[in-house]
Amino acid sequence: MIDLDTIVSLCKRRGFIFQSSEIYGGLGSAWDYGPLGVELKRNIKNLWWRDNVHLRDDMVGLDAAITMHPKVWEASGHVGHFADPFTGCGDCGRYYRADHTASAVVESKWYQAVKKALAGPSGQKDPEKAVCNWAQSDGKKLAPNLPWVKNPNEPAGPLLDLLAKSAPLHACPSCGGRLSDPRPANLMLHTLLGPVEQTALKVYLRPETAQGIFVNFVNVAQSTRKKLPFGIAQVGKAFRNEITPGNFTFRTREFEQMEIEYFCMPGTDEEWHQRWIDERFAWYPKYGIRKENLRQREHAKDELAHYAKRTVDIEYLFPMGWSELEGIANRTDYDLKQHAQFSGQRLTYFDEEKKVHIVPYVIEPSGGADRATLAFLVDAYTEEQVRGEKRVSLRFHPEIAPIKIAVLPLLRNRPDVVETAHRVCDDLRRTWMSVYDDTAAIGRLYRRQDEVGTPFCVTVDVQTVGDKEKGETDDQKVTVRERDSMEQIRVPIADLPSCMRECMDGRWAEAKRRHPAQPVKE
RNA sequence: GCGGGCGUAAUUCAGUGGUAGAAUGCCACCUUCCCAAGGUGGACGUCGCCGGUUCGAAUCCGGUCGCCCGCUCCA
């Protein structure tokens, strides 16, 4: 498995992804997509949109504002749940949910070790001494910041009392340090709407795009006359004060989501949930992600979000391990009911058959655009030995690849070759993202394109235009070279559009049958 | 935020007190009829930032910012 650093440096070197504000020392947790990165990510978002919206009769799109009425987040539960009181360790800086610290202490290594020491023979005889001994030996490793470890003179009595009563100990589960009083953590970013700070409205930057869909449910249903079941898709930025951003673009505080809220009849929700899980799981391999690098993970009951009846994650084997790419949750009727209650509006669907108003159930496939982009990059990365040299290539699916075709003149000192290559390139550009390059020998040009994942190169040579001095006629044919196999075929310029279409559709074998091979010189 | 590691050219890295090096890459020209070919020339770093010690700091010290690994959160 390739390490993330290799991907990071390739991304920078070739213009996929740069660190935000790099000239000022960088901003943690923010990344900028360069010329190739923006193409890559846009391709992924467009394919997602095409497959989930355009190719389906039961889906429509939406693009809601990032800032919304503050009440949205009260209704959604984010103000309550996203602001769970947290407590921080003053010594090691770790954060814990305040309601989890007591159990975390009991399960901690140092707590277990103290208990064990007390249960031993010397512990039975003189508990206080046993604790002191432990504190000055194992305790130094396990809980260096525990008061009794830091200071041998600290009376062990309070510690013993706490252990005896199994009372929660207000100490860091990890290092034994002093925990701060619980304080509300602000996992949502906010800003002030209005030019004068004193009178401005404090609004949140949405922590998920989903709520923009829920609050527009009735608008969309009425304006599109959609019947249940139907879904609303949205791609857009969301913001969260992650406690620990990191792993390149995997966890950032500003990120882009690709979300669907699929509204269905109560009672059919479980079936739709499973259908979306299958649908979304099959989507990634469709564009080249290797199946062995994908898996599903069912959320345990105690890790389900407050709104969820069932959640299944699609995980990808990133360089740092299996991590979430997309989550598919059954959000039940929770959100619509909440918004109905908080807004006082009726957010229901009228069932024509039964003549009743119902609150639809909602299935939410929620993917990360940045995470998907990273997964496609990692999965495409390939190193191999070619003639004793390392060849690095990104084996992107043609629909994913930022550049589809590179047009390269075999010789740069022949004006007619160069001119023809330019003309061929300009023609291809109208349909496919294409580039022209003549600044190096052909071998180097191929390697450059391999490294950014261009699936096909088109090469113009002297035969294409004919060598009039030698009395040779032009054949008006070019070489098409496939990235992964490095195989080459010779194709008439006139047939290039149809041949390239075939190639982009993954029918290289057919193109090969129809066109003669262009041998590679050894 | 704490512990550990780290920050020198676009990239990967060498350089532990005497005003910066290599390889690859990049640019120009020449050469070259298909896989990082060859030749000639070239650009490139106020050594993350700020301060201190010193006659002198990439090198030592302090602070700060950022990155990686661990602890937590999720898309």
C-alpha cells in the first residue's frame, strides 16, 4: 500500500492539491485543488450527479445556501448534540465527552493497574503503601500526570477512597492529568451576518448539507409534482470544527458533501435503505475503485446518530487504514417532524390513495467529495518497472481522469508535424479535455502523462504529414497509445473522434482489432 | 491542545558554528521517426517564521506556525 506522503507530494508536484495558504506557513486542515485536482474532483461530482440525478426519474437536485436560519440547527439537534459538553485534559490536551469520562477512567490502563496492585498481597496488607509503590513504578509510565505519581508526598487517601467506592475519578483516562470542568464544545463554525457586529445575527456554517434539503422538502415536492418515493440530491460545502483534522484531505474543517435525501413511504424505508446501500456500494467500482479496497460496516446500536434507525458505512482501505467514504443512514421521519414542530409548518406528503397526510421516511446516502477524490487518487496510483526504470502512473478510469487525451508531436523541429498536432488537438478539445505538449522527447512526454493519469496519447509523426523531400506521401494517420498497457495502434485522423469515443468507453480491445498496431521500437 | 518525530530548491534528501549541496524534475536551444535517450546552456532556496546567544547561526537556545504518528470526531 502506498503511503500518503507519496500521494501528497505527487499531488503538489503535478498540480492536483496544494496546502491552503502555503506561503504563509499553511493553514491546518484546508487544502486547495490545483488545475488537475479541480478537474478530477469535478469529474467525480459530475458523475455522481449524472448517475444519481440525471439518469433517474425519481431524483431532483438542489443547491441550498450555506448559511441558514439559526433555528434549523436547533430543530436538527445539532445545537444540542453537536455541542455535547467536552472536558479537556490540562496536561496532555486530550478531549473527552464529559458523559464518557467516568467509564473511560474505569476502563483505562492505569485505573486497572491500580486496582490490580491493590488486589495483590501487599495491597491487602497496606493499601496506601501499595498505591505509593505503584505510583513510583508502573504509574510513571501509565499515568505520568496523576497527582500521586507526580508528587510522592501527595496523600493517597483520596485515591483509595475513590477506588473503594468505585466513584468516578476526575482524572484523564489516558495520562491521569487534571480534567477541566465540562464546557460546551462548539463543533459548528459560525459567523456574523450583518455589517455591524453588535446587531449582527449569529449564524452557523452548515455542518451538513442535509438540512437544506429537509427545509425545502415541501417547496421541491410542490414545484416538481414528485410522487413518493423520490429523492433530492445536493453537492456542497459543509463545515465542522473537527477536534483533530488530518490525513491530508481526509478530515478537514471545510469539506464538500454529496448527499441524497430519499423520501419514501413509512414501512418501505428498510427496503429502500438496503437498495441505496447496494446502489452506492456498486458506484465506486464502476469508476475503477478496486472492490477489495471497499467494504461495508454496520453501525453498532450504541454508535448510531440520534436520528438514525440504521446506518451502514462504505469504507475504503486508505493508506492509514479502513476509513469512511460514505454513510448511508435511515433517518426515519425525525428531521421532517422536528422541522414541522420548530417551524409550525406542515411538512407532510398527501397520500392520494388513502387521503391522508403522512410524514415520509428518509434514507440518506451521504458521501464526501474530498474523500472520494482521495480514494480515487490512492486507488489509481501504480508503480511498476519498465525497462529498468520506475514508471509511476495514475490508472484513472477515463471518465475520472483530469486530462483525457494528450496530443504529442514525435518531432518538434518539423513545422508540418507540429502544426498537424495542434490541429488534431484543437479538434479533440471540443469533445474531450485535451492538452498539447512538445517540450520533451516522446518517452518523457508519455511518462508525464502517465503520472497525471491521462488514459490516451495521440502522436503525430512524419508519416502522418508525409516527407516531401523523400517523395513520401502523407498517410494522415496518428498513433494512439493506451496508458496502462502502453500498446499503440495507428488510426486515420478522420476516424479519431469515433475511435476515441470507443477508447473512452473502455473498448480498447475493439479499437485494437479495427486498427493496426504501431510497434514500439526496442 | 499533550507526547514522540519532523520542517533546507518544484520533489526526495545530504549538510551540527565559518555567509548553502546532490539527485530527480523544470526552462531554452540543438539533436532525435515511439516509451523518463544524448549534448549545451539556464532559472531556482533571506535553510518555516520571529527573537536570543555569538565576531559569525541552516547548525545552539526560546517562542511561534505547520506537517506526520498516537489519543478523539465524522463525510
